[in-house]
Amino acid sequence: MAEKTSLQITLPTTRGFRRLMFFNRFAVENDGGFVLIHFGLVNKQNALIDSYSTAISIMELEQHEKAFDDYLGKQGTMLEEPPSWQPPVANKTELANHIVMARHGPLTETALFLVSFWAAMMESKQPKPNLGSLVEGIALLRSPLAVQQHLIKFIFRDKRDSLFKK
């Protein structure tokens, strides 16, 4: 049996993100061991203004489930679900392995980060490891509260059915 190692990594709070975007639509799809999450900004004429996609492993999402449930539970009543949206076919997809969310009134943030497991293991072997330096801010995405509420719900909607089946 493989040995499990745990590392405490601090997320950066002042470092920039590669991608900044406002979104009002999303789509989530299961692709084997990964979940693809697509974010879109659609105007009143239903024209796509901007989009962004990320992939995160099911294993990593499962580790975030309780935090998401607790966060969603503090939001109060579920607001109106945004319209369903079909993401564009040709879209670059970036890898993430950590998601955090925050809220300020009706505006929310969904922040995506990437940590290299190999780099973290190598850094942890150093006399004075700086594990926080290994975290890369991938995307900082803002949305209305209702959109983020339903994004969380949608990510875990099929947990009992198909999304997280082994």
C-alpha cells in the first residue's frame, strides 16, 4: 500500500491570477475522472461575450465537498437558477486542483488554484520549505450570488447517481 503524505500549503492572497473574468452562466460535465467546469459571460441579447473552462479531478472535488456544503448552507435561500447554457466547442481548458469561494453581498468570487504534487514533494524535502510559493493562481471569477449557489449545487448534483461513481 502506498504511503500517504500530507503537506500544509498556504494559498497566496496577494499574488495575481492568470485569468480574471465575470460570469453569469456555467456548465458542468463529467469526463472520466475529471469534471469540466465551463464559465460564460452572456449579454442580454444572449450573445457570448467571454468564456473560460477548467478541469478538476473528481478526487479533488470530493475533498472540497464539505467546505462547499458548509459555505452554501450559510448563503440562506437558494436564489433563482440561471438559464441553462451550452459552452462553446473550441475552448482552451486549464487544469486546477483547488477551488475556494467567497461572497461580499450579492457578488461572489470563485478562485481556482494549481499546485504541482511533484514540486510540493520536492520542496518539502528542503530544510526550509516554502510551499506557498508552489501555488499558482489560475483564475479569479466573479458572479452574482445566485449563479455561484447553483454552480455548487450543479457540481455535486449527480454525486449519488453518476458523477462520482467509482
